[in-house]
Amino acid sequence: MKTIKQKKVIALVAHDNRKKDMMEWVSYNWKELVFHNLICTGTTGKLIQETLSMKCHENELIPPEVIRLKSGPLGGDQQLGAYIAEEKVDMLIFFWDPMQPQPHDVDVKALLRISTLYNIPVATNRSTADFIISSKLFHEKYNPLIKDYSTYILRSVDM
């Protein structure tokens, strides 16, 4: 059984047209985020690292480490999906752009699918992210129910 610890691993991803929204959200919620481990794709990670460093230095705090993966179109979404499948990510905040076709749309769909499969909280917009970060569960230990897929794995396959 997976346990989401009090100190969480939070994945933060934003498409180009949503990076400004993500930075505003991070800037507003930095006091909550600094207590957790952050993992991000490419440029989003660089921008988040800069935003958190600025906020922390202004308040004489040490900024959290931000693990940066590759850019989404270069495999970062797939890297993040692997972390989720290995149960190394506790939640996903993914500001995606529904109006802009992405060269890696299949990777985006796979990332959202794997997040659902492993039952991690997912926010794809700012309102949902606000609800997640303001939840009393955000700073608490939590045991999500994970569907048992053993019957699927052990099924008979005709060849």
C-alpha cells in the first residue's frame, strides 16, 4: 500500500502558454511549496527554481531543491510518467494548454493516464491546484486506495 508522506514529492509542469500562470501560482503559494520536494520538466523547472530562490532569499530561507527533467517534448513527460509508475511522485500540478496542439500530445495523454492509474491527485488548472494546496490533506500523511490490477496482469492472452 502506497503512503503519501507528510513531505510530498510534487510534480510541476506547464505548457509554454501556461508558464506565466504557473509562475504566478508558485509565487503566491511558495510558503506551502518550500516544505515539499519538487520535480519539474525542463524550462518550467528552471523558472520555478528562480521564483522560489527569489522568494526564499527575500525571506532569508534556503530554497528547496528542484529536480529538473528534460523538456516535455524531449522526453520529460515520459520521465515524469516513469517516476509516477515507480510511486516516486505524490501529486501532479500540470497547467496544460487545451487550445494549443502540442507535438507531444500522446505523451501528455500518457502522463495523465498514468497519474489516474496510480491514483495521485492531479490539477490541470489553477482552480484545482488551489483546492489541492489548500486542502488539510496537503501537509498530512495520506493512504490513497490503489486499484488492484493483478487480475489484468495475470489474465490469459490468446496467441
